Amino acid sequence: DGDGDGDGDGDGDIDVDGDGDGDGDGSSGDMIIDDDSLSAKATVHANIKSVDMKRDPITASEVFDIIRNIQDPEHPLALEQLNVVSEEHVVVHDATCNDNDENDDNGTDKPHCHYSTIDVRFTPTIPHCSMATLIGLCIRVKLLRSVPTRFKVIVRINPGTHASELAVNRQLNDKERVIAALENVHLLGVVNKCIANGMKGDDS
């Protein structure tokens, strides 16, 4: 009778096995798909897509929470405790495209959809701090392990706070140099230790 009730009696159910009976008795391998079920599934998938494309942006506060407890390489204190990092020196641009449902995360229809960046400036404890590069490396590695891959991570020294500011900045933002540095087993161990100790601070 064409009522689409999904009861398998052939009166409106979708027959996907091609035997024409739609009786769902198992004799011909019937599989019954109700029209209402298809509509509901389509609605769910559409809603999921909408949620994905309207995700909440990552904030400077969240990024600061990721790096604040990294342990200093020389002292048993966190970078925040030494005033090496602060939330005011974290700048985040997250290309969420929340106002454009037709865009993906990094689409090109609007200027603010082109890229996502995290820019962290840190202040070494003294102008001639020998650990400045290592501190910056710890910050960079922790962020790369923690934030989505859509972000370009920039780590640099606060202007005027270190004697070798430009040289350190070049090293920290040169991908090949960073990769080469982390191939040093001893250096990687130090970085991992600073990050791991910082994670203990997160739990406290």
C-alpha cells in the first residue's frame, strides 16, 4: 500500500536486493531501509559537518597554559615562575572561518581563512643567558606536540632582552635546524625532561 513503514511486508519498504518482494523474511536476502531512517541519518551527518566547520578557536590563554609549566633547563622552576613566558606575549590567529559555512579550515574565499599562527615571545632570565636557544626549543617542541597541525608556530625572544636575539630567533624558526637539533639524542633528552617535568606541574 506504499506506506513506507519499514515492516518488511512489501508495502512501501525499499527493496535493495532486487527481488521485488521487500518482504524481509530472509528468504531472498532482503535488507529493509526505512525512508525515515535515511532522512534522520542525513540530518545527523549535516549537523556534524556544521559543527566541524564552526569549531571554537584556540585562544592565547589556552596556548599559555600549554607552555607555562615547562621547566627551566637550569633551575627547578617553571618558565612562568621565572617570568620567561607570560600570556600577554602570546598571540594566536586561528583561521576558523566561523562566518563562512562554505569554507574549510584554511580556505581562500576570505582573507582571515588563509592561515593559523601561534606567535610566542619569551624573555631569557639574563641578556647573556646561554640557555636561550634551549628554552625556545622546549617551547616550540611542546607547542608542536600539543596544537593542531593547521598552526604555524613562531617562537622568538622579546626584542631587546638578549644579546644574541637575532641569531637565536633564526635558529628557532628554521625547521631544518630544529629537526637537526632534535636528532641529537642528548639534546632531545633534555628537551623531553623539561617538558615532562612541566607536565607534572600541570597535574598539581
